[in-house]
Amino acid sequence: MKKTVIVTLSVLSLLMLSLVGIAAAYNDTYTHYLYQQEGDPPTLDGTYIVDAEWLPSGPAYFDSSNTTGFHDYWVMTPNLYCCLIDVADNTTDAADKLIICFDGTAEGGDTQPDGGANPTEYDKKLEITGHGVSATVEWFKGDGSSWVTATASAELLEYAQSLTSTPKVEADHYVYELQFLKNDDTSLGSPLVPYQWAQFVSYYDDDTGETQQWPPADATPEGDPDNPDSWGYIPYAMGANPTPDIPEGISIIAILALSSAAAAGTILIRKRTKLVVRPA
């Protein structure tokens, strides 16, 4: 009888330890599903309208206003992670900075993010600083305690940024549109991300000195680019978002009409400033 109790307690203890390990790998309170775009990748022009280009995506917002934040989805061929980010900033400060952190693994594929209190050698960080032709793009890898500079291939990232309006934010503001080649497993030493991963996104506005981020600063634990355990979880889904993120006052019929018109080339999208970059 005693032996049975001991065995049972041992099994329960191991189960609890495994659950603790899983919980520590990311902040599952901030779980954001990555939906699939079954058509072509988005056009890299640094903005979006409510049409078929970004309709399959799912949103993750920086705060409760449900306006600024990011939309994203994955594309099977080529194997891309596509992300569009709205930020609350319309100034051109050289120190404005977008940061995206990825919790990668050695094998990629179906492996789960491994988290940790510090970035490991399989974790990556992208920083885009400034705007226009003077903007800089830098990659970093973890070394077990902090971030060190790294060199990525030209194919890993393509992006555009523009100062424009979008359905969620009518006033002109910066919009970043990015495409990452998920199966590039050579330039940074390991795949950018597995099928599901942990992620952190932030934007520092030098004009106000404020940072917009996901997970937010008031999360538990606080969202921190240097602490993978605090990043949000991104599992993937097959198929488009079943509940599209549609601004109030726009019907699905109007969206379909916009999509058809755009496909026929009858819609013009206003742009103020645009920069498309393929880093060397």
C-alpha cells in the first residue's frame, strides 16, 4: 500500500514539474493564434485596407484600445511569416525603434519554445531604428545571458514602412509590413522559429519616451525583450481567421466588394511615405 502511494506521489510530482516547465517557457495568458493565408503573400507597401490581403490574419493589440498592435499570418509557399504592425507615432525621430524577439529552437519544426530567463543561442531579435532611407536594420542572437550582434541572409527579411492611415487608426501613423522566411536555418545558425513559438513586439517612440508593446508592461510577468519567459505564445492554425478583425461600420459585403475592386485595379491607396527594404 505504501509503495503504491509513493509511486503515485512520484508520478504526480513529475507531472507537476513538467507542467511548471511548460508554463515557464512563455506567458500563455498572451496566446495569439497564427492563421493561414492560402493565397499570395501580401504586397509589401507598408499599409493595409480591409480586403482579402489581411482579412485572414489575426490581431494582437498593444492595449485595450484595440487599435495599435499587429496582424499576422503564415503562408505555406513560400514558407513565410507575414506581420503588419500599427504604431501610435507620426514623428520621424532617428531613435524610434521597432523590436521583434523570437524564441527559436535548435531543430525548428514541431519543437516547442524553450523559454528561459535569458535569450539562448537559438533566440533572435530584430531591431529597426529610425525611418526613411536612414533607417537601420540589425539582427541579434542570444548567448545565454544577453544579446550579441548577428548577420542574417538577405532572404530572411523583407519589409516596408509607411506613414499613412489604416482602418484601425484614421490619423497618419507609422505602419510596418514584414515578411520573414521561416525555413532559413543557415544565416542565424538555426531556424528563425519552429511551427509555434514565443514572441515579443515593442515600439519605442522617442518623441514621447513611451514604449508600446506585446505582451504589455503590466503583464505578469512584465513583457521584457531580454526575458523569453515573459513573451507571448504563437501557435499556428490551418486556415484563415474564422472571425475576421473588421472595424465597426464595415460589413463583410463591403469587404468583398473592396477585394473585387482591388483585384480589378480600381482602388488607389493613399501613401505619404514608403520605404521597402531588403537588407544586405
